[in-house]
Amino acid sequence: MRAVRAAETAPTLHPWLVHAEELRVRAGRHLAVDGLDLALKAGVHGLLGPNGAGKTTLIRALSTAVTPAGGSLTLLGTQADGRTDLRTVRRKLGYLPQQFGFYPRFTVREFVAYMAWLREMPETAVPDAVQRAIDRVGLTTQADTRMKTLSGGMLRRAGIAQAIVNDPELLLLDEPTVGLDPEQRLDFRDLLRDLGAGTCVLVCTHLVEDVVAACTDVLVINEGRLLFQGTPDDLIARGGQGDAGDSPAERGYSALLRRHRSNA
């Protein structure tokens, strides 16, 4: 993957691209997001939290895949309350879930083009947009390879390509580096920095070092609530030599969770 000039994005009139107050979202019968407040502008935001913290459920709500059970959620200036037509918002979204479906016989190019069509991109703009997205994730030489023959890392990169094909205003990536080798992860960090120049990017991951290296803002949630939001340096400052972790960032993250659990 190689970083290229970020696409020009039309200025928005609303101050927050994502704004939530007392947000509640269910995963089945379980209230996975419970009273969460959130405000995000353009930039790269890293989302951390232990298993079961509500990260994926939050991402699904921001992607409009699920409707909030309570509270308020505004996406790109539009209320996402289950009563509003979100078609315009969905055209401006990019979303990579943990697991995504595809037709095995599609080539990478056909897959990304199909996702562009689902987002109602102008037909004349699709071929160039598809090629650019494929180039950005480093799959240029695999563009006409069938999806079913790709390695796990290449599949993940194809998933990232479909998520960015429409130059989204809001980009949601759930565990995007699964299957990427160390060199590809470094390239992905460069791509994130490039995308964050004009897009609100939310990256959900367990890899604290990826967040610290590529994100301007860090969020930590647990039990469906926001525990922390600040810069990578703010997170690092929460830890000390006695805390668990192999790096200052991991120690800050583990210290934050330990203190929350001790006060619960």
C-alpha cells in the first residue's frame, strides 16, 4: 500500500462528523453500548477496548447497520434515529466489518466496482475510483485476480479498497490489519495518515502500537462506555513502569483499564 495525495473533500457545515449523546445500542438482547457520549471530527481516531467492550457494536451503529436503542446519534449532520432516511449518509460512508462477504468468482476490480455501485457512485466515475482504491492498497497487480484465490492479507486489502472507493467523509474500519504482514501494516499506517487529512476515520483494533503510530486521537471503551479520549501521548502518560505491557502505550492502556476495574 502506498500513500497518495488525499482526495479533496467538500467542506461540511456541521462541526462534528459523528456526535452521540447517551447512545445505547443492543447486540441481540444485550445492551452492548450503554450511555456512550462521543464527538469526532476529521482525523484518524483509534478505538481500543477489551473483548466484549462494545467496539464492534458501536462501529455497526455508526455504519447504520443497526439502529440505536436510545440516546441520540448524528452522522454527517443527519440524525440516525431509525425514522430518518439515511440513504444520503450511506453514500458518504466507507465501512470494513471484521468479516465481509463477496462473490468468490468476482475479481478484485469487479468486487470494488460492485461496492461502488451499491454506494450509488456516478457510473462514469467508477472505473477511475476503483483503480485508485486498488492502487492505494497495493493490489495493482492483483486487480484482475479472482477473490477466491487471494491470501488472507490480500482479501483484507481488497476489503479496505472497497471501503475507500467512494472517498468517504466517514470511514469505519473494524480490525483492518488482521492478516497483514509487518511491512503491509506500516504501509497501512501511511494510508491512514493520508486518509485522515480530509476524512473522519475510526479504526477499531487490538493493536495499541498501530493506534499510537497512526492516530491523532485515541478512544478507549469498556462495558459500552467511553473511558478515555485523548492523544496518544495522553494515553502513554496514564501508565508507568509497574504496569503491564511491552511499550509505554500498552502500559498506559493497561493502567487505564486496571484503574477503571478497581473503581467499579
